[in-house]
Amino acid sequence: MPEPVLVAGGAGYIGAHVCKALAEAGRLPVVLDDLSTGHRDFVCWGPFRQARVSDTEAVRALVAEHGIRTVIDLAAAIEVGESVRDPLKFYANNFGEKVFFLTALRDAGIARVILSSTAAVYGEPEVIPLPESHPLRPQNPYGRTKLAYEHMLADVAAAGGPRFLALRYFNAAGADADGKIGEWHDPESHLVARAAMAVLGAVPPLEIFGNDWPTPDGTAIRDFVHVSDLAAAHVRAVAALEAGAPSGACNLGTGRGTSVAEILACFAAEGLSVPHRFAARRPGDPARLVADPARARKLLSWTPQVSDLPTIVRSAMAWHRSQMARG
């Protein structure tokens, strides 16, 4: 029988790609998702239970039923702007409920936890690219709640609980090559997906927050990594923990910075003009945010394979075209 892995948030954008990657690696993804932002149609590769992570009875039942020893936790509220407007929601979802979740996992004898974390834990960069050793000074409630969860996992591991890896994502983008799953948030705030939707007339012109940054073209620079590469990193993280890797954090990025203007130029190279307008900078946004992925290369033997910009843009466009065709 395939080795089971509990995937909390497995009906979401990144979670569904992780489930597909697990299945392709010969494992059984067991999905726990409350469908508050996830999609039932994305659950295609294993059993599904609709429940919140704080539902300890549901968690214990899934662990016992499938003999689970490893958990990947992607369940979270993720929109940075919303976290500023409604911080209590983020503290409840991203930290408060995780106390119950982690208690149930520890009590059930779970050995390994992989956390979907974020580059937002770093705050304003002091150096580029950013190593995991960079000071952790998150600038918004989203980043602070993710960091709090990392600290909780570290404390529980030190007390004899499950070992963990916190995978700090940079900018996830793109969609699965098969076109069955892709980025589907409501509202959609991520740059590449929003640009694709603007091309198709599904949303108003793309808002670009600032064209006066201290960068070569005046627009902010980020590290874009294809969601399928992120998914592959989770499979490798499972294997690394099974092989005895120590608890800790890993950046998931390419180490290559791309400006917003360069993203628009990539769309243009595909014959696609992105309607856009410039707006004021958002408070707390850094000019540059680029990963140092050296630890992921060493610990996980992971390097991005499909994170070139044309592949990201083409896969995103294909996904959003298919969504519009479905109505």
C-alpha cells in the first residue's frame, strides 16, 4: 500500500499540487480541508475529510484510519492585506487552531510535520539573497502568525514531539501542466494570476504598487517559483525527514529576482498585453525579496525545474483560459 501522508489544506492551490506530486511519487495523500477557500474538485488523488484542523476528533480519526506518520500543513489564511484589516482572523486560523491540531498530532504519535511557511517571516531584507539565518522581523500579521507557528513547532519538537521542516515559500505562481488544477482564489491578489485574469478581461486592470522603487526599472523585485516545483519540494521534505533530517527551515525560491515590469514583458513576449495602472506603494512592502535556496539544495536535493518565466506565464494563462471556457 502507498505510504499515507495527511495533507491539511490539500484542496487549495498549492495543496492540490502537493497532493498530485505525492501521488506521482507513490504516496497516498489524505486530504483534510474545510473548503472555506479550497475546492472539492481539486481533491483527485486520495481520501478526503471536510473538517477544520482544530477538529481534533476528525484529525485523530484520519490518523488512526490510515496509519499516518507524516503531516503536511498548508491550511492557513494567506492574504497579507486582509491580515492587516482583520488580524484576529489570522491569529485564530494560523496559530490558535494549530494549537489543537498539533496537540492531536502529538497525541496520535505523528513523527513528522512539514509546514507551509513564508518569506514574510523575514520582514525588510538586510541582505539579498535572503538566507534562513536572516533576522526574523515580520512586518504584518500574516508573517507574524506563520513565525509564531514555526516557534510552536520548534518548542514541541524540543519537548519530544514530531520533527518538522518549515518551508518558507517565496512567490508561488503558475499552474499544473495537465491543466486540472491551478490558482483559484477569491479575490485573486497574486501578481501572475491577476495579470492573466486582466489579460482575459476577468478582472479590472492590474494594479502595480509603485514604480519608484530603488530597482533598475522602478518596480518591485520578487522571486517567482512555479507551484509544481514547490510541490516537488514537499515530497523531498517528506523523504528528508524520514531519513533523519533535523528540524528547521528551508527557503523555497529560485535565487533569481524578477521585477513586476519583467513579468509584464514576459506576457508581452507571448503576445499578451496586460492592462495595468500604477498605484502607491503598499506599507511594509520591500523593494526586493529574493531567496537564498542553498539549504534546500543541500538538505532536500531540490532545485526548481520549471520556474522559468515563460513556463510560469504560459501555464497560468492556460489555466485561466480553461476556467473562463468552463464559465
